Amino acid sequence: MKKIIFILIALTFVLTISKAQTTGMQFSGKDCNGNSVNLFDDLDAGKIVILHFFMPSCGSCPPPAQKIQAMANNINKTYSGKVKGYAFPFQNSTTCSYAATWVSSNGLGTLYAPMDSGAAQVAHYGGFGMPTVVVLGGTDHKVLFSTLSFSTSDTTEMRDKILAQINGTTGVAQLQSLVNSFTVFPNPTSNNISINLDLKETSNLIIDIIDLTGKQVVIIANEKQSGIVTKQFSTASLANGSYFVRLQVNGKSTTQRLTVNH
């Protein structure tokens, strides 16, 4: 009887810690480089945070982190400092020194801050498959993406989720004082689009198209304008797929997603 009770308790514990959560778990203090960290402050400031949980001596853990770092760094070229990363060991016995060495020796220092004591975090996100990767965003601290068994396609899905979060929450509010309206039509498009905006005052205007990695594809306008502005653009030179039409007014920007399907 005692054995049965023990098994039931153990199963309940496993099911509880393996249930993935839909919101982030706060951490704060210092990273293993001595820098101050606060997850919720990052998210409340509009940053996207990638958590990478690794196992010491895990040969399959660094390559995904490297792919994710390259993807995130591309996004940061367009949205400076928007994406941050933290690398946690999956348990609490790995030292800060080891975590810092793991990040530096695998060339991951341009994105990831090394952390220690990741057991509670891993349990919160339903992990134990290595690497466990979690993407968080928004002032509601929501989980945008998580995986326990990384595949190459995950990088693309993560990129799309990150860009959707960025472009859904940034730029619009700060442009309300400068722009009355901004539309792209038709969308999806097979050939041409019309970009229409109404500027509240004479402004320095840039309209361009970027791909999902944040790379600029074409510049449609770079000029000083006022009032109602309409720009026509042929998408014939663009391959089928998703892009963003980016509007920059006096250095402030917002985007609208554009789907091209010839």
C-alpha cells in the first residue's frame, strides 16, 4: 500500500512539473558575468527574451543556440536590442563559472547572458528534453514559443513569432502623434500594392520593405512629405512569401505584414 501511495505521489509530481506554463517565471539578480538581470523588467520594456536550457557536456545543445543567436542578431540589426537571451543549466549543481564558459566557448556571447540554477525554470516550462528553448514576450509575460526537442524549422517559427510580437506591439503608439492612418492594399497581393498614409505634419518619411529576417529588400520612398501620401509599388520582383512594409516618420517606425502570392 505504501508503495502504491509513493508511486502515485511521484507521478503527480512528475505531471505537475512537466506541465508547460503559458506565462513566464520571474528571475532577477545578477547573471554569471555580474550584470543585473530582471526578466519581467525586460518584458515590460517591450523586449523579447529567449531562454535556452542546456545540459553540461550535451553535444546537441550548442548548435541550436548558435542558430537561434544568428536569427536573433539579424532581428536586432533592424530592431536594435529588441531580443535578449539567457542560457541556463538545466539543474542547480552547475556552477556560474561553467555556465559562463559554456556561453563563451560556444561563441554565444553576442546574445546569451549565462545564468545558473535553472532547475525551477525548467520545471516551470515543462522541460527536461535538452535543449529546452522558450521565447517570452509582452507585458503579460506570455510564452510565445517553447520546444523540448529542437529542430531546424523551430528557428523559422521562433523568428516569425518574435517579429509578429514586435510588429504587433511597437511603433504604432508612438506614431499616433505623427500619422492619422497607414494602410497597405490589397493584402495579400499578386502584383501591385497601394500604400496610403495621412501625415499630421511635414515629416521626414521613409517607406521600405523588409523580409522576415529584418533585411531591407527595397526602398519605396525617402523624402519629406506632408498630408495625404499615396505610393504604388509593383511586387513583381518579390518572391512569394511574407514581408513587412515599414513606415518610418521622423525616426519612429511601425510595420504592416505583407503577403505576396503571384
